[in-house]
Amino acid sequence: GHSGEMRDISKEEWAKMDIAPLQKDFYEEHADVKDLTVQAVRDIRSKHEISVEGGRAPNPISEFSQTTFPIILLKQIEEEGFKFPSPIQSQAWPIAMSGRDLVAVA
């Protein structure tokens, strides 16, 4: 039985365990976001003073409806009075939801 105590698990024990892989990339790019031109993405990032480094980052979102958040979460965001994602949310959420490393400073 389980006594509630933590114990170290050896590498051999880990190797025997059947553990489902952790899904890190669950971002589905909205059609409107996917269709943004390179210039439109540059304009959005420039307008909001967003800089991105390291590889190809997903395009920023401009509306909460462009996320794949559950409806219950989107309703709560709306009820709280938020109209649009903040600049950092617009770029950080697609990156984080893609399973990529992220350091964001607002």
C-alpha cells in the first residue's frame, strides 16, 4: 500500500514504468493568426514593443478568441472585463502553448 511517504525511485524502476509521454505542444494556430503576413506580424510586434529572439516564434494573437482556451475560461476572461490580451500575453501564450522555452519581461 501507499504510506504517503516520498521515496527515491532508481533509474531501473523508472525504466520499468509505463508512463505516457508528456505533451508539451498543444497550440493550434487560429486561421486568422496563421494568415498574418510577415509585415503584419512585424507591425504588431513593433506597435507593442515586442522583441522575439531564438528561432521562429509563433505569430502573436490579437484576440482571446484566437486561443484554444476552453469556453469556460474564455467566458471568465470576458466576465472579468478583459477585452484584448495584453501585449505580453499576445506573444507569450502561443510560445508557451507550443511547448517552447520562454522568458518574458513586461
